Amino acid sequence: MLDIIRKASLGAVSNTNPMAALYGTVLSISPLEISVEQRFSLPASALVIPETIVKLGLQPGDRVLLLRIQGGQSYVVLDRVVDSL
């Protein structure tokens, strides 16, 4: 019985699109639009922008690290991604 409940709960979580880290590229800043791994684009309304990113600003071509919020309707822009030295 416990095994059945465990499998059902794991299936429910996987069907709700749990959080995931993704890479994106800034396409434009006015209006803000970010391309996610060349699969789809996110408008500003789907993005949560932290204060540090707002203060420093983004530029077209910047690579960013995104965190998809559970459910996949909103994405947090965590930070810029730079090439390793």
C-alpha cells in the first residue's frame, strides 16, 4: 500500500513541472524578451527580475541562468552567465 502511495505522489510531482534550471539569451530589453535554449521565448510578463539584475541591467546577447518556478508559468532570472576563464 505504501509503495502505491509513493508512486502516485512521485507521479503527481513529475506532472506539475517541478523547478528546473535553464539557460537563456536576452533578445531585447525593451520590451524584455529572453530566448530559452533556442526552444521558446519568454516575455517580460513571465519573468521575475531580482533587484540586482534591475540595477545592473541586461543587454541583448547576455546569457542568463533561469530558474523555472513549479508549474512553468514564471521564470526567475538568477544572474548573468560568463564564460570560464
